Amino acid sequence: MKRIFTNGTILTMEDDRQVEAVYVDGNRIISKGTYDQCKEKAGGDCEIVDLKGQCMLPGFIDTHAHPMMLGMCKIWADLSYPNVKSMDQLIEALKENAKTLPPDEAICGSNFDQRQLVEKRHPTSEDLDRVSKDRYVQIMHASGHCNVVNSKLLKDIGVDENTPDPPGGALGRYPDGRPNGQLFDSANDFLSGMDGVKPQNHGPNIHMPGSRKALMRRFEVGQDYFVRAGITTVNEVQLTKQELNTYIDAREQDRLKMRLEMSFLSNYLDEVIDLGFRKTFGDEWLSIGTIKFYSDASLLSGTANVSTGYLDSDRHEGYNYHEPEELIEILVKAHRNRLHTITHATGDAAIDPIIKAIEIAQEQDPWPEAIHRVDHAGLTTEEQAVKMGKLGMVAVTQPEFLYLYGDGVVNAIGKEKGEEFMPMARFKKHCEYTISSDAPVTTPNPMNAIYAAVKRKTINGTTLCPEQRITVEDALKAYTITPARVLRRSNIAGSIAEGKLADFAILSSSPLDINLEEAEKIQEITINETWLDGRKIYSR
């Protein structure tokens, strides 16, 4: 099918910035420029796609997300702020959700934020016992790094006062030492059952078990949120056998509506090396070439490794998943075997060993093409950003964290460090960076993320360190052309250029028409259509 897109604002994300028309044949962009140029190139019969004044962009590329976890959380009860502001409201939301479930099914909820609750604390098993003492109750923190369960589930997974904290995690406890139902980071392995995924000290267990049918439902529910957000390529940053099998099933069953770069979790590092994965394996739809590591835990749940500690928790310090020497060793090993790396680091103290590892790796075994990332990087210092830039490292950011959680971060770690949370201008000055969602920590919404990067205003109206703002164009490129390079897809995605795939997002208006004083209007822009592989797969 030959098509010419015209009569709107077409932003290419290339040096030409804007063109009048784009000619597509099948799933490829053939030409761009004036309408007459595209018409001449197309020759005979050709469908004219009238943009009717809307804005056309290359499809957004999300470099850090968890599609199946997003689907799982959207199926569960919504405990996010401002829907839930107190413990009583949290309990009531779970009770209401229970009425929609079979009587023997677990009651589950997601995305609570203890810093936005009136009580300013995590729920406990005693709180969840108010929902039910006879059925399992489980809720997941907004970060995914903590689950809380009721007394019945806590007992049945075998956690009691004699259970020690596992490496890379912790059990919340009452003052007398009894577990209080809070499972932080690797302690979530207790929830995955005998045959489930168990990352141990390689990352939080977000891989709740389910039947093949249930797992596919999670994926399709999650995928739909990306499609409606104009996101056409997603980096699944915590791949285990559970996700891999589901994505292959989705492709074989023609249920795949986005392109996926898949990053194995580091507990699979030796197996991936033994199997011979190097650089990139796969095609335009499913590819593998990256390993995901964890340095520390979560700033949002109060377990990240922040150099100055926390002001709002009895647990003053966070922790690492690995000792620094071990993290350096496995990162260097991945580099030596020509695997690009992603390392989760939310606290500033968690970033230093990553930088050290890449310094050692490149000195011992130079690989200029390597893409080594620090994902989240929310408290990156100026010195760290400079070093990252010199090493060619990439910061993969989520500015929407600032919008949703910025006030809590400032209260947790103090004004001086907290107000610089997500220092976008610092990254722009010193190193390559992308913008992403980390769904389900946020719901995929590029316009909200771009607004947060440009305005730096929280959901409660607080402006944090305006010196760290970037421009709308900077933010658009960080969600399109830059992530294409970071995911090694510059030849097929990220901009509107000849030979690239026809993946587009059609917006109600152009974000570039909005100035800083009117930045709130960015949030009002809607995604009206999503095109993938030359086909319209979503219309608002």
C-alpha cells in the first residue's frame, strides 16, 4: 500500500526538523519533503493520509519498561496517589476490588506510595488483615521493589521470626523482631513459589507466577497502554524465561503490536554467554543483546544507596544488590563477552562502582561501540555525569518520577540533594541520555514525561531546581532518535528518514508550538493515532 502523509506538522527528528509530506510504501519510508516531491516519487495511485493539522512524529521509543508487570498491575486494584491517600482508603480500595473476584482468588493491589499516605509509612500485615484474614492479600509498591502481604500469606510462604534477611533484600519487622509483612527487593522471591522465577540478589522479583493464559493476558493489557501512548518500540529491561516465552507466543499468535528489545536479567549472564549471544541477536520485532544488572534498590521505597542516607525512615541507609567488587567483576565480564549493559542505580552511591567497572572494562578490552547504561540515575552528581560522558555511557531517565514522586524524594533525602532529582540539564551537558517510563512505576505517557523534563513541577505544584530543565525539542529527541541509537536501531527507527520503518505517532498538536510559560499545555496533547509497520493499529 502506497501512502502519502500530509497536511499537518511533520517533525522528523532529523536535521531538516520539519517536512510537508512523507511517502510510505508498505512498511518503509521511501521519501520525504514537499507534497509534490513525494507525489512524483510515488507515481500512480496512492492513498493520501490527511493529517488535518495534527502533528506526526516517529513512534516513541521507551528504553526502560516492564510490559508484563504493567499489565499485572493494571489488572490489580489501583492504590496509586491521589486515588489512595490514607491507610483506610487503601484498605477500602482492596475490599472493593475483592467484590469483583472469585472467593478463593488472592486480593492484590499495586502502586501504593508510603510517602503520599497520611500515615507516611508502609502498610503492614496487620493493616492488610483488615482486608481479609482468610484469603491471601498482596500489594506492590509503586517502585516494584517492595510487596506487603497479610498474615495468612506471610505464614504460608514460610516467613517467620527465624527467617533472616536475604542478600540484596530485607524483611520489614515489628519492634519485637517479628516480620511485619513487608518484603523488600530480593525478599520478594518468597512469593514466586517452588517453580517460579527467583532472581535472588540480581534484582527485585516482579515476576509473579501465572498460567500461560494469565501471562498472555498481562502482556496484552500492558501492551495496550504502550500502543495508546504512541510508543512503537519498548526495551523490556528484566527478561526472564517467563517474559521470553510470552513474547515468543505473542509473535507466533500475531498478538505483537510493538517492537521489543529484550534485556536478560544478570542471573542469566553465564547462560547467555555460554549460548553465544553477542552484541545483537534477533530481528526488527524481537531482539536480544543487553544484560540488566542492579547496583542498588529503590529511592522511592527508601532502599536505594544514597550517600547521605534517609530522613524519613528508621532504615537510614539503603543497600546494594552486590558488593561493589562483585558488581564490577560481572559488568567487566559482560563487556568482555561483547554484551551491552544496563545497570539500575537510583542512589548516587550506587553509580560509582558502575563507572569504575566501565573504566576497567574499556582499559582492559577496548570496545568503542559498547553501549553501557546507568538506568534511573536520578541522583547523578556533576562529577559522575562528566565521567559517564567521557566513557560514552548513557543515562536512561524517567522525568515523570519527578512529577509523581519528587516531593517525597525531597522530604526523604533533604532539599539540597532532592531538588536536583533527575538532573536533565546536567545530562544534556555531559553525556547521552534518553527518557523512558519505567512502566508500571508510571503509566506510559510521553507527553507527561516531556512536560516533567521541561517544567520540573511535581504533581503537588512544587518546582524543583529549574536550572535542570531541558527544552521541548531536547525531550522529544530523548524519546525518539536518541533511544533508537541506544537500542542499536538507528537504521530502522527513531526518526522520519528514507529507508526507516513506517512507525509513527500522530499527536493532536505539535509540542514545539508550546513555550515554557504554557508548558502545562503539553499534558493536554493527545495521541490520536499509532502506526506500526505501515499500518494504523490505534485510533483514539
